[in-house]
Amino acid sequence: MRVGVLTGGGDCPGLNAVIRGIVRKGVQEYGYEFTGFRDGWRGPLEGDTVRLDIPAVRGILPRGGTILGSSRTNPLKTDGGARRVKENLAELAVDALVVIGGEDTLGVATTLWEQYGVPCVGVPKTIDNDLSATDYTFGFDTAVNIATEAIDRLHTTAESHMRVLVVEVMGRHAGWIALHSGLAGGANVILIPEQRFDLDQVCAWVESRFRIRYAPIVVVAEGAMPRDGDMVLKDGTLDSFGHVRLSGIGEWLANQIEKRTGKEARTTVLGHVQRGGTPSAFDRWLATRFGLHAIDAVRDGDFGTMVALRGTGIVRVPIGDATARIKTVDPSLYQEAGVFFG
Ligand code: F6P
């Protein structure tokens, strides 16, 4: 049995831990051989492979990024892409594919399995934590820790200068990173994509914070939107899954706050720092267990499924369950945090 492995979409801490879990268990317990595919779906599309055996996965557990590389290549948007993937897998004698990715990468796996019979098992990843069917994705905990540490640091500098500090975190459609890091870091305002915000209310919270002689920290998800405005885009470009590039809401918000309140406001955009570096202990634990369970699903021939965290257990669900809709922040969870605003 030869198993292919690929990592697609935005990278995230813990990808290497998954790969290690898959290969260690696959080789040691099932005697499988592996083929690594480079750069997400580009690998099987172009037949671009990398050696993947036990020596190749030694020492990678704490390493961020992915030893396989990643991309947002969409084979379904390439002429004859699905057919080429199938042919390349057959030529390389790859019997099954473990696909580690988010909504887009796993969406391709669903179509390739359901419509073309490519035997795929999915592993959910994204720092955004916005995949349905799993309580958490790995990478999220690391991102939240990075953002929380940044907020802690920004509190002291904001207070020294009595300024507003706006912290822009990732989160395209879901405000999980903003909500968790904002709560953990003691932010005074948290803005998420799920709830349009009222600029007057934000300014009122900022002013009330100054009245008690503290400097406000505003955490804003990159996809957050004002009540009568739209998402702030970096530029107009689209990736091959049709996503626009975000970022800029933090700068826009700081300008608006400065104009309306007369208080000095600065912005920190955490950007890809949230996706880089070593995974947290929780993410290493979760990613490793996902890897171990994914290779078990391959052994059982349970294709079209994805491993998922439910409580403390790992279960298998149809991949389509994870990609059918985005897991957004429940309004009641957001309201809970409101007691700390202002
Ligand atoms: O999907 C994860 C994510 O980190 C989003 O939060 C963000 O909008 C996007 O990836 C950024 O992607 P890229 O690295 O391709 O600019």
C-alpha cells in the first residue's frame, strides 16, 4: 500500500506534526510506503513528489510550516485537472491520499472522491478555526497564544502613551481568533466578522476607557465590517478559490477613532506572524492525534471521511460536513464578552 500526503491552503502550525503521526504509524504498524506531494494540489496535478519516510519526518514535530510546502492551487479550475490528478496517482502507484487542509483544499477532496473516485481521507487545519464538524482545528491555539502575547505587550505601551491601540488579527469570515485572544488579553473592544459594528459605539467604548485613565485596546478581525460599510480589501486580486485578500480594517478603524475622538490611535497588524513558528503543546497534541487517526481511516478504507475532534475524542465524519458551511461565532458567545467592552 502506498499513501500520498499533501498539505494545501494557508500553512499553519502543526502541519508537520500531522505528517509525522501519519508516517510513523503508517510505516511502523501497517508497513505502508508514502509519497509526499509538493505544494498542495499542485503536487498531484503535476506529479511533483518528495520522499516521505521515517528519516524524513524525524525532528519535525516542533517545526512550523510544512515540509511538503503548500499552495492554493485548485485542480478543479485547471483544464482536465481531476483527470490529471487521477492519472498521476495511478502512475505513481498511490492507492490513497491523505489531504490536510481547510475548506478549499478539503472541498476539492470531496469532489475528487465523490465524482472521480479518488480515495481521500481529510485532516482539518486552519488557524481560523472556522471548519464545521470539528470542535477545534490545529493551528488555532498557537495563533491565539501569539495574538494574546501581542495584546499583553500592547497594553503596556498603550498605557505609557495613553493611546488607542488597534490590533488586527486574522479571521476572514469567523472571529474566533479575535474573540479568544481578545478575551484572554483583556481587550476593551472586540470586533468580529459575524456582527457588523457601530463606529459610534466603538468610539464610546474608547472614550469610557480613557475616562477611567486606561488606554483602550481594540481587537479587530480582518473580516470585520462597519454597520454601513464593507470589508476592507488589500487589493482586488483573487486566489484560485475566488478569495479576495483582506487586511486594512485596523488602519481604517484607527483613523476613524482618531478623527472622531481626537485621541491618538495606532494599529498593529499581526498578519502572518500568527501562522508562523512552533506549534503550541495543544496543537502538537491535536495534530499528532489527527495524523494517527487519519492513517487508521486509510487502513479501514474509510474514504471520503475526515478526522474531527469531538470533546476529547477523535471521530470520523464525511468530509463534506466540514466544508458545507463555515463555523462562525455564536452570537451568545460574543455577547458574553461584551461585559468587558469599554
Ligand atoms: O485561512 C487562513 C488565513 O490565515 C486567513 O485568516 C487569511 O485571510 C488568509 O489565510 C491569508 O492568506 P494568504 O497567506 O494566502 O494571504
